[in-house]
Amino acid sequence: MTRQLLALLIVASPMAATAVLTVTIQHTDAVCTYATGSAFAIASGGAPPYTYQWSNGATGTGILDVPAGTYSVTVVDALAEEVMESVTILAQPYQLQGGGGYAFCTGPTNILDDPLFDGVPHAPWYVDGLPAMLLPDASNRYVFTTGGSSGEVYTVSDGDGCAGTITTFGVSYAGNWPALSIADVEPACDLVADGAITVHSTGPPPAFSTWIHLIRSDGVDQFQAEQPDLDGNVLFTGLEPGYYGVHWWLGHTGEAADPGLCTYDTLWVNVPDLSPFCGSVSGTSWFDMDGDCVHGPNEVGVPYSTLLIEPGGEIAITDGNGHYLFGVADGSYTLEQTDPTLAPICPAVQPVPFTVSGDQQTIDLANGSTVPLDLSVDLASGVFRPGFQTSYAVYARNLSPQISGPLELTVQLDPTLTFLAASVAPTNVVGQILTWDLSALESFAIQTLLIDVQVPVGTPLGLVLYTTAGLSNPLAESTLLNNTADEQNIVVGSYDPNDKRAVTSTRASEDLYYIDQDQWIDYTIRFQNTGTFPAEFVVITDTISHELDMLSFEQGAASHPFSVSFKPGRVIEWRFDDIQLPDSASNEPGSHGLVKFRIRPKLPLLAGTVIENTANIFFDFNPPVITEPSALVAEFSTGVSGVPETAAALSVYPNPAKDAVTVRVDSNALQRLVLTALDGRVVAEIQCIGTSASFDIGGLAAGSYTLVVHTTEGRTIRTSLLKQ
């Protein structure tokens, strides 16, 4: 019996033994310094259950969202056996895979999702040192363009300096790409989504199909993909007012899902807003050469011509091709062209009556002309800074239906400037005189040239630069008064790149409008893309002062192709669609633009009236850049009392000045001192008592200013002041 018991004990002993407690750790490395690492402890053997104690205080089986570093875990089983293991979580660079995208692309593109670490995106992104662009839906996705083939490796870094690589996605189709254009745009009112866009495609080859869809300005898909009909058209209806992007791609028949390929830039289209009215009137004003009241293919539209709608005094304007569109409430109206040089043919009698009842009326205007040949030239410029490039825009225009003879355009640059290049190479360059031999201008045609110049390093601030332009042809003109133009500019240091400048027609003052001498006010609005990516489009709005006559509006030179329209509330809107304006960091000279126009004040104009305007400049969908107001004060050149304006009785010292200025007059008393910048902005104003006054200019930028002195006698005296 004893032997049997012993034997049993010997056999049973190994069955009571347990496996040794072991711990292994699986982990995921972190991205750079971000808390994206993780580690999990896997325990086995020993006597479950197990407890876990991590070096960072965690008590679970794993740790999540931790930065790079060394971490240890202590595992204890039910019998108090204890094992400790450690793991090192490394800081790894980005390893990303690009996905195909469609919005805002100039070729095969890649979409980069911005990871949310701790709920915070780490934008901006840079690909090979160049900024990637945020998609308009602001969903933490970025887009960048590649060379077109798959598997390309690019260096990527984020706004926090974390770097890595990305492998791209890209596919290209062989063959000819389709050419898309906007065939028609129907306006919408803000209460009813009744706008429409018709897109026309000229391709593609039979092996592929063209797929087209629409995206809203926020990047969200508006409509599913459509294919053109037999005429190559796709119609999108039910659109609210605003911007839409037309996107298209090529795919085999039945491939309606967007593969993320791009062949061209997204084509942006604006659906006009007829708010708050849903009725509209549109049409074309053209020169009817044969008088048959039919708009023939060779008969040109009358560009930038104002139209008066009564009752209400609303004003519309034709575009560069003579088309116009405006919204009205239901009711009866009349339409009248205000250009006295036009002779109505059809309808022969104006104003033209019409009635709107929630619909769209079309009124076409066929015209003859009451004037012979008339050419004009306009000149506008950017800002002049020592060491920087800038540009002149020259605007040669035929104001009549007659065809001109061959043109000779001459521009004489200020001696200080260095000529660099022009959009059309000059025929001849002799010193500072540039000459172009140009073809004849057709009816109402416009020729625009851009001239790039350099302001030499060391050019003194405050120097006045004077450049002129002249236009001639061998045929007789009705007037030669508008065949010359000039630009006077002050060399400045630091400046606001987005500004509005006002200059009177006599050029006698840049802050006073002389009621008895001046006729026009010339406005120049200048803009610059100081962002980090090219601007797809630029929109400028300008609310016109009630002291100005909207019917006298004349469009002037511009740096880029544009369209102009009148909006409710005396607003003028210029659109530079598809401008692709470079940012100043990548192309400073090319980042600038401008537009110019002229307008007359309403008469009679009372002395002391302030004519003030402010422009809003929109770059893509960003908030507007608001310019400083341009202000002109209406005065008589001889003063209110009839005493001739003179500076002989005025003392200003020191001049040039650095900090403080004292103003003294020999007779009567000072009433008010006004200091204005060259663009008409009032930068300082004080009320005075006595024959002398002092004021502080230490906070003003260096440059030239105009000091306007008003006396109690009613005299207005002006002089120049140079701030050092």
C-alpha cells in the first residue's frame, strides 16, 4: 500500500506545476513629436487574472496616444508573481499615401488628409517646400499637383516642422482633352434657386467619354456627373446665386464616378444675383453697320455704356461686348441709353417702355453714331518703390464705330525709370521713348499693353515721376483732347499694396476738386496678392458717393482682363475671373494688379463737400481687403471770398520735417489744418485759434503730403510738406 501511495505522489507532482509568467509588448511608433504612439502588453502563463501598471500611470493593458519615449509595464498575476518589460516608441517621419482629387487642380493632383492629433490639425502643409492648398470645404484636406505618374515620392512637412514623404497617385489618359466653355448663364434671385448654367464641350475622342459635374464654392458636390448631349451641352438648373466650379474628366463609357483626375483647372462660373427681385431685363447694344436691326457677326457691341431705368433712377452698364443684365421688381419701366454719341435705330425712339411680371425681358438696342472717328488713350500705374519693379497699363480705345487708321502709340518714361519689357514689344526704343506701330482699331475696339519698369535702388523718397502716353493715326478725329494721358507718381517706401487713389482731371491737386476748373475725377484701385497661393479670381466693389454722377462713368485701363457691372446701392463691381494672380512671395512683380475709371461730380457742388470712396478687394473666397478712403474736398480755386489762393502769406517750418510742424499766416486767423496723403486720404486734421498752430507728424510714414490751410476769412491755401 505504501509503495502505491508513493508512486501516486511521484506521478502527481509534475501535474501541479504552472507555466512561468511572461510579458511581451506590441507597439506603434509615434509621428514626430505628436502623441500618436501606442503600446499593448500581452501576458501569458502565471495565474490569471493579471494587473498592469505602466510607468506613465496607466493601469490598462495598453497605452494610447503617447509621444515617443521609453515606457515600462509591470504585470502581476493572482499569485503575486511580478514581471516588468519595457518598450521604446520611436519618433517616425510621415509615411503617407496620396489620394486622387479633383478640386482646384492644374493637372493630376493628390489629396492630403491633415491628421487630427489631439483634435487639432497641423497645417499648413508643404510639399517639396511649396505650400499645399487647402480645399474650399475646409475639411482638413490639402491638394497639390504632381507630374502625372504614380509612385512619385515627395518630401512633406507640416506647420509644426514634422517632415516625411508621400507617395503620389497619378494617372493620365492619352488623346486630346475636351475643351469646355460656358455657353449660357441664367441669373437667380435670392429667394428662389432658379439660376442655370449651360456647359459646352467640344470633345473628347470616341475612345473616352466626358463627364461633367458642378461643385459649389465651398467645394461640396452640387450635382452628379453628367455627359454632354449630342450638341455637346450639359444644363445645370436650380442654382442659387454665387460661384460654381465646373469640373470634368475623361473615362470609359459608364465610368461616371470621379476617378480623381484633372485635365484642366476647375472652371469657375458666377451665377448673377437678381436679389431681391426675380424679374430681369437683358439685351445687347451694338452698332448696326447696315441698319437692318439684325446683330450681324461683324457688328460689334457698344462696351461699357450706361443705361438708365425709370422710375427709380437705376443704372446698368454693358460689358465689353455690349451685353447687359439687371434685376427689377414687377412693374412698368422705361430703358434709355445715356451716351449722346449713339443714334438709336431699333427701337428708333427712346426711352423704350417695357413691363416685367416675374419673367425675363429682352431689349436689344441697334445704334448708329453721331460722331466721326474718336480715339483715346489712358495710362495707369502701380506703386513706385526704390529697387522694385512695377508696371504701367496703357489702354488705347476706339470710341466710335468707324475703323481707325494704323496706330502709333508713344510712351515717354520718366528719366529715372529703367524699361524692362512690355507685353507687346515696342517697335522702337530711343532713350526713354517707346514707340509701337499697331494695327488699326476696329469699331469700339480696345488695345491694352503692359510696360514693366524698374525703380533704381537709391531713388530718393518723395521724388515725382512723370510719364506720358500719346496715340495718333493718319485719319481725322473729332477731338484730339483725349489722345494723350499722363501719370504722376511719388516714389514711396513702405506702402499699403491695396489702395484707392483719386486724381482730378486738371492734375492741379490730389486732395482738392476745383469746382471752377476740374471736370473729372480719375480713380485708380490697386491690389496685390500678399497671400501664400495664387488667387483664382479677384473681385473689387466700390460704393460710389452720392456726390458723383453714375451716368458719367467711363471705364479706364486695367492690368488684367475683367468684367464690370453695376449693383444695387450705387455699387460698381469688377471681376477678374481666372486671373491666377501669383502670390508676392513667389512672384512679387506679377502679384500686382489695378483698374482705373473716371466719373464726374454732380453739379452744382458746394464748396467744402467731401467726396469719399472706399473699395473692397476680394481674393478668392477670403474676407475683403478694405482700402483706406480716397477723399477729395470740393473748393473754388480762388477761395470762397474771391481772394486769390496764394502761399505767400503762409509759413510752414521746418519743411522737410521729422516730428513737429508749425504753421503761421501773416493775416486773419487759422481755422482748420488738413494734412492729406497723395491718394487723398486725410491723415491729420486740427482745429485752430489764432495766427499760428503746431501739430505732431512723428507717427506718419516718410513721404510727400499736401497741407491744406483754411482761414476764418474763407481762404484756402495749399502747400506741400515732406515728412522725413
